[in-house]
Amino acid sequence: MPVEFDSIRAEHVAVRESVGKFDVSHMGEITVSGPDAPELVQRLTTNDVTELSPGEAHYSALVDEEGVLQDDTVVYDLPESRQPTEGHAYLFVPNAGHDAESHERWTDFRDEWGLDCTVENNTERYAMFAVQGPGSEDLVADAAGEALRELGFFHVVPAEVAGADCLVSRSGYTGEDGFELLCPWDAAEPVWEAFDCQPCGLGARDTLRIEQGFLLSGQDFDPEDNPRTPYEAGIGWVVDLDGEPAFLGSEALGEATEPDDRFVGLELTERGGAPRHGYDITDTDGLVIGEVTSGTMSPSLGRAVGLGYVPAEYADPGTAVRVVVRGQQKSARIAATPFEPEP
């Protein structure tokens, strides 16, 4: 996926006002199936997979023994037609470049725990597309059948698109209504062409998700360069400490529910650039208190916004801070996400 097909602004506006499509085939696809598949998924993801039924999905996190985020993911309990005759089957989606390490990690724990299930890295078997925006329902219904209009959020069904056997979920990474489709790799081109709308690149992907306050693995958290727990990263709601069996890292997270640092939104209140990854966040006296992890000039809001970590005592919306932009301290404030237009 290129940074842009036409322009970041045009692609961003298409998704916010009509519909756009993204080739997200760089994402991973790991299938876990067999008699002990539910136990393995339960023990290696933070959300309670036992609450899912076939055809449902949820957002979750992968953490290590210390509760540090390794990745965030979506877990699909595959539809009945994709379930094996014995046992159960799930699909989870690691972020780009994480499929091989996820497959190895899950296989190692499966063997260590003596569980009876198969873990397959199917990333090279599937293409994945996202059709996003208020016009996405009409476009997907035209291509995949009127029944898709009734598909609930985070539900997944099989559907035929351009003659290809696909999985379609109502989900996305833009904050708009949308759908994500998995199709066989060799059917990628006709399935992509089945959706006649604005193609969108990585630039618009980033401006859209930053406006919503969505995490980007490897940028807003990284197990090596910026280790964070789900609570610090603002996704504590995907941590279920009561699930059985307990997930790896649950003991550590049970002792750290009130983090010292919090993931927040930032708005510059004076002109002169935008917050960017790695820029310092200071208090009003110039003391460095945190760091920007993502930032942009928002096409929808017309102002510079960003995301980053600050100590909990600075995390309330409206708190005055500064962002160091190219060596100059710029006035800013903490903001709730998703960012809202000015009143």
C-alpha cells in the first residue's frame, strides 16, 4: 500500500464523507484450530474468548508474562461453515510483520502446555481489504449481497465477491462504518476491483486512525523501544482478569490497573507545525513529562493533533502542556479522543 494514491486529504475526506478502500494485505492471519484451540486462544489473549460465538469477533491484546504489550489484534471465532468437525477454530490478525513471530510464539506455548491444536500462519494465503466510510454498506451490499446490510459490528460471515469465497466482517480502523474482507490471494485483483471507490494509502490510514485515537503497533507502543501495558495504552477495557483459564500476564496486570503514565490526545493551541513521533511533551514550565508517539495536521478538524504518553496527573482533558516542535515549545492541551470539532 503506497503512502497515497491521489492525495492524503482527498482519500481522508472520501472515507469521512463517502467511501474509500484500503489494501491491508500486509496484516497477518493466524488460524488456531482443534480440540484445545479455545484454551490456547484464551491463555494468549487478554479478552475473554469464551464470550464469543461462531461468527463473532473482538479486539484484544497480546502481552508477555510481565503484562507488556507485544501486539494488539482482532480475534475471530470463525463462522459455523468454517468450523472443523472436531474442536473449534479461530483466526487472529497480528499487525504487519508480526505473523512469523506470532506463529512461533503460539506454537511454542502450545507445545509447552501440551495442548492439542494446530497453529497455522496463513498470511500468504489471504489478501485483506477494508472498505470504509458512510457509503460502505451500499458498496459492500452491491458486491457481496444484500444480507450484508444486516451484519452487526464485529460479526463475520462467508460471502462471495467477484466469484471468490471471502470472509466479511463489519469492522475497521477509521472510526467510520466499514467492512473488512479476507479473500484467497489469487483472487485479490478481482475482489479489489469489485469496489468502485477511492483507493486509500498509508497516509490517510494514519490521519483517520489518529483522529480516533487508535493505537498503531510499533509506533504508539513497542515491546522493545516503548514497552507499555494495556492500561497505559488506554485499552484496559480489553483486559478480562476473570476469564478462565487465566491468560499469560494476567497476574502482573492484576497488580498494575492504575498506571503511572496514560495514553492521551494532544491538540496544539498555537500555529507552527504538528506534533510528530518522538517530540517531547513538557509542562508549562518546560519540564519534559512525556513524548509524542503519533501526530498529524488533521484534515477533518483543521488543527494539529497528536497522541502520546504523560504522567497520570497531567492526563485530564484540558490540561495545559507544551509540545516541542523543531526546538520550539508550542502551547497545547490534553484532549479526549476521538477528537471533536471546535464548537
